[in-house]
Amino acid sequence: MPVTADLDLADFDYELPPELIAQHPAARRDASRLLHLDAGGSLHDRQFTDLPSLLRAGDLLVFNNTRVIKARLKGHKDSGGQVEVLVERILDPHHALAHVRASKSPRPGTRLLLADGAFEAEVLGRQDELFELAFPTPILDLLDQHGSVPLPPYITHAADDDDESRYQTVYAQQPGAIAAPTAGLHFDQAMLDRLRDQGIAQAFVTLHVGAGTFQPVRVTHIRDHVMHAERYVVPQETLQQIRDTHARGGRVIAVGTTSVRSLEAAAREGDGLHTTEGDTRLFITPGFEFAHVDALITNFHLPQSTLLMLVSALAGMEPIRRAYEHAVQSRYRFFSYGDAMFIEAAQTSSVQTP
């Protein structure tokens, strides 16, 4: 989908004091603050526990049920050099694509001795920046036993037992992500039950979040950016729930930007009736016309990131700029373990340039 204005990376920048980057989760999942940006562009300071009052019976919440895997492994090459492996995508039970950090890039045939020599993986080849690795036994079992949770680069502590539980949604089912769909981290089972009792339906998609979600945009003109690919599935049942929701006048509310990308990719790549799945490089920027999504629950995103561009497409650039300025001034907590936003789609779809 083309951008309808000539936008530069600088249009999506803002100043963030480092101390506002949340390093640990809140005491309870639902204990975060919630900044509500309504369809008219007004801002409201709330708590996440206020969310049920912002939703209506007949609305549909769409969650990403991917599960974060313990994708980070450390070890050394058979030649002795240290390596760090980050499994990006599992191809089959014994093969995966991975990022491999080493002093020299390993060649095909190199053996990687991982987890203090507990097992070996063999380098088979390379696909762009990723290496194809062969594992001796099922990858998920090895990762679960020997791997660690791959926390985002802006979280400075090593992953611990608390991260293993809190950097995972309570409804996670499908293993394959190396980053959490963080908007969902605010929901506990009590909140899900309360919303269901209120008449708010729930549906699921799967998008396995990759390391590309943290990649910086390295071009001046955002139209030149090439989006990373991620694997997604939107089930037939979810597509039917979307049709039913809109038919009765309800809103489709995506929980997280990954749910947005899944739904909007399905709207463009499927027939709207049957399960849609594949790789998507959908890049949502101001000027994008949303087919499925009416509102979004999300966290605060990095400056100059594709996710900041996505929320600007939904709400408008100027409302998002004001919201982020307000969030900084009001000392909201930012990024994966931070506070949340509830964003209603702007009343007009025009691109609001600086």
C-alpha cells in the first residue's frame, strides 16, 4: 500500500528520557496506565482496569496467540570462537533459520557446540542475514531445556524466571515468536473473563514476531524501507467473527500491532472467507486504508520505528505526536514492559503531515 505523502523518517522521531523505558513488568498484569486517544483526537489518562468501560457489547477483541520461545543459545564453534545463536524461524522439527553472532561468520559445515556442549548444531548454509542450522533432536525441546528468553535490546538485565512468565501472554498457544506481542501482556485471565461476561467477543490470529520488529529504519524516505517478513495465520473462524461484528455494528479492536498486520494482510491476500496464511511484509504507514481494524490496544513504540508509523496511520500523525508528548510529560512507562494505549481510528483518513 503506497504512502500518500512524502514522509521522512524524521517525521516519526521524539525525545524519550531513558529512565522512562520500563525494565521490569508492573506488579500485576493489569496494573499499568492506559492512555486513551479517542476518534476525535482527545487524550484521556486512565488505568488499564478501565478498559471494560471503553468497550461495548458486540465489540470484538482480536489477540495474537503466538508463544515466545526460549530462542537464545550461547556456545562456541568447533574452532573455539564464541557464538550466540538466536533462532528466528523454525522450519521443521530439526531445522531453523537463526541469527549467529560470532567474530567470523560460520561457513557451511561448521559445528556449533551450544549450551556448554550439551548438543551440537550444524551450519547448512545462509539465507541473507540468517543461517540455516540443523539440530540433532527437536528444536523446541532443546530450546526449552537450554535456551533463554530473548528480551528486547533495550531491556538491560538478563532474562530470569520472572521474565519467563511475564514476557508471555496468558493466552499464548502457538510457539514460534522471539518477541512477545506486548499489548497482550496487560491481560490476565480475570480481565478476559470480565470482558467476555460483558458481551465482548474474542478471536485469535497467529503472527510469530521476529527480530525484525526491533530493526531500525535506515532510510530517509520511508517509502524506500523494505519491511521484514513474518509468518501469520488468520483462521476462517476469525474472519467470520469480523464479518459478524461489523454486520451488527460492533468494532474490531486489535490487541497489538501484530494483530493489525495479520488482519490487514489477510484482507489483502485472502478472499475474506477462508483461512489465510503465509509471510507478510505489509508496511502500514499514513495513508493506509484499514479494511478490518477499527481500534487498537498497544504499547508505546520506539522513535522512528515502523510500529510508530502504523499507529500514526490509524490515528493520524498529529494526534500521535501529541499523545507521545503527553505520555513523556506524564511519565508513562515505555516499550515492552510499559504502559498501554487505546487508540480509536481517526474520524478522517487523510494524512496529517507536519
